[in-house]
Amino acid sequence: MDFIVQKYSLLLEAVKRNGFTTTTFYDFLQEEKQGKTLILRHDVDRTPANSLKTAQIEHDMGLQACYYFRTHAGIFNEEIIAKIKALGHEIGYHYENLSDSHGDFDLAIKDFSENLEKFRKITEIKTMCMHGSPLSKFNNQELWRKYDFKDFGICGEPYFSLDFNHIGYITDAGRKWNDEKVNFRDKVNTSMHFDISHTDDIISMLDSGKLPNQLMINIHPHNWAFSSAEWYKTYLWQGFKNTIKAILHTLDKRD
């Protein structure tokens, strides 16, 4: 079975076995990295308890990651955020202000600023990453066509701050790997494309040296099950969501 925590642990073991050093996004931006480097990113879209579990696994393996939290009720969990930070991981803001504000830029930037202060009462926030909001017609990245996130003490956003022609990008959005049929916005402009169907494919590519020396892998912890019951629940729910997203993708070809 794929997308179970045991498989995720095997992926992390392959990362270590093949000489990759994991880093937070903030640290990656601060200094030029040499050798094999992996930015291990997590978008906390829901089920924050799963994020604490993956954070503990990574900590126990001596790995660092970055966790981007939304601020919606049930996701913005101050206790879990503090615990993940204490494990040595980076905390960032998974912003969705333009979609939440239905395209009103003034309301969106006010919401962004207020939410950022909520985070900063718990921990420092130096980087952020947009939430795709697939059911909204508004692309949250568009907020930065009018404003500059650096004015808010943010030094980086992956979709703006990284050159993915030189950094490989792999995501499990939609509980699939780099599948644009069910992934509206969690994708990058790149000349590098990877044929991945299962987590085992990534492990095999790591072991055979078929991945670039610099990588960002985006893992959504809610996609990864810690029990059989959770696996089937997630499988059925994500399958339903992917069907809806595929229909929307066909109808309006969202960016």
C-alpha cells in the first residue's frame, strides 16, 4: 500500500542513504547549498495531528523540514505548531487570503497581515507558501502582483524565490505524484519532469541517481495514513475530491 507512514519512513531512509542533507526553506535561502540538498516541505492543509507525527519521525531520523500551516479553524493549532518548532523544524504561513477574500486585494492583504501576527505570537515566520484553493477561481499568488511580501518580513516563497529549472520539484498533491489532472496550482515552471506513479518510484530514482542534487519534495501529511482505517477513509475522500477537481480542470482550465 502506498501513502502509509511506513512507506514515508522508507522514503526518508532513501534520502539519507543517498547522501542528501535536508534543510529548511529559510536556511536554503540564506546560503548557497553545495552537494545533495533536499528542501523537505509540508503543506498542512488539514489534520494537523498527522503533521506532528511526521515531524517526530523526521526529528528521530535527524532530518529537518518546513511546515506551512493554514489559519482556518481546526488547522491552526498553536500547541502543535509550538511542538513542531521545538523539534527543530521551520514553521511558515500557508496563505490563502485572496481566495478567502473573494478577490478583494485590500481585504486580502489586511487578512494576511493579521494572520501573520497570530503566527508570530507563537514563533518567528520568515517564509510562506501559497495554498492552492482549488475550488476558488482566485489564485492566491496574484496577491503579490500588487504587494511585496518582503515588506512583511518574509524573505521567501517557493513559487517566487526558487528556480525550478535547477531544483527538482515533486509533490503529492491530490494524493498522487506530480499529477496535473488533479493538481491546479501546486506546480512549477520547470524543464525537469519526473514520471512517478508510486513512492517506490521516487525511492528507486534516488537509489539510481536519477534525481537532481537539489530537490524540493512537498508532502501533505494528511495524505499519509497511520492505520488501515485512516488509509481507506483518505483514499475514498481524496478520490471524490480528485473527481471534482478533474471536472473543474476540464471546464475552466484554471491556472
